[in-house]
Amino acid sequence: MTEKLSRGFDALRLSRRAGLAAIFASAVAAFGLMTTATPSFAADKTIKVGIMSGEDEDVWRVVTTEAAKKGLKIETIVFNDYTQPNEALERGEVDANAFQHQPYLDNQVKQHGYHIVRVGYTGVWPIGLYTKKYKAVADLPKGAVIGVPNDPSNEGRALRVLQNQGVIKLKDGTGILATTADIAENAKNVEIKELDAGIVGRSIDDLDAAVVNTDWALKSGLTPKDRIAQEPIDGNPYRNFIAVKQGSENEAWVKTLVAAYQNDTVKAEFDKVYKGTGLSAY
């Protein structure tokens, strides 16, 4: 009886050991499958990217295709004014946006407390002075009415274009967020008319000239032949970029998203769409 019990316990111990070994082996196999088969970002997640309407929609169609090749699904959310994409990103309505430069974001963060960071450059669109009435800056008459964008970063940018051309002079030490209050000299007594960035180009017929962001110039039907001055490209701080919510910048999908934009295929489409008015900036 004792021998039978002993043999029974031995069999039970062997059976339990075999069962535990099988469970362990299954766990190892499952973990191995999980670590090799699981992508670095959720395969069923669609990344929503906020962009501006117009030419950039064509560029981002190509970006979306390039991202799909890397296993990342993108849905573009199209906006019509500059104030919306950062608010949408802060609220989590989009996962990323691509429409702004650093001075603009810095001002938005200062005003609204956004938690948004830059993750990869896209392009630069040198802002220009456009007119339908004159051939050169020197032809602008005294009292000329000149439109500029009214958002802080682009207004300062526009005023610097006018200063570089000798139309006005800003106070010494004026930063990139200059306003009309910072004008120290105005020899031609020009009138600076502050308008929404999306409207200033479309108002060109009612103005003597206007400083217009290149993307809005294209939307307004303005061409390089209407441009009589442009900001410098070298050392330009106004390169646009892809941005995400702070805390997301190291996620795997972010790296894939940036790579899906920064490649020769997208650059070719960018050059085709913007016809030299915008330049790749990465």
C-alpha cells in the first residue's frame, strides 16, 4: 500500500511537472510571437493629421500613400484657418498637425498654454510683398495702403519684409513679434492694414500692395510675377513642421509619420504642387 502510494505520488509529481513545463513552453512561445508579430504601433490605429486646405492636400495624399507602405494609416483632417489645428491637437481631436512655423507655435503656446512640440520639418514658404499695380517697391506712392497678416508671428514677419525694403523702420531691439506700434520711421507715410492671413491676398485689388504668406498667395491667384519683394531664405526661422502633443514625440508612429513625409517621392510632389514658391526644408 505504501509502495503504491509512493508510486502514485511520483506519477502525480511527474504529471504536474510535465503540465507546468507545457504551460511555460506555451507562455514562452506566445511571448515570442507577441514580440515578433506585434508592430511598433497599433496596426488598427488611424493617425489623424490636421492640415490646411489647398495645395497641401495634394502633398499629403502622397504622404498617406508612403505611410501606408510602412504600415501606418493616415487620415487628413482639413482646416481653413490657422487658429483651428492647434486647438484640435490640444483637445486630442487629431494626433498631429502640419501647417505652422516655430514663431507661430511659440506665440500660440504663450497665448493658450498648448502642450505641442515640433517633430519634423516639412517646407518653407518665403513670405512676399505682392501688388497688381506697381512694378517695384520704389514705385509705391506716398500714403500707399499695404495689407499685412494680423496674427502676431506673421505680422512681425511681414513688417520685417517692409523694413528690409526700406518702406518702414522698426524700433531697435524689436523682436520677431513686431506690430505696427513698433514702427519707428515711415517715410512714405504708408497705411498698414491688418487683415486675416486668409483674406489679405484676396484683398489685393483693394490695396496698393500686400505682404502675403505664399500658400495664401497661391490660393488668392497671386503668382511670382506679382511679387516685388521677398524675405531672405538663408537663416529663415519660418520653416514649417509636423507637430504632436507633448508626450507623444517618442512614439513609434511619429518617427514613421515624419519618414513618410521626408523622402524624395513626397519632395517631387511638393515641387510639382508649389512650383518653386515653397521649398523642402529638412
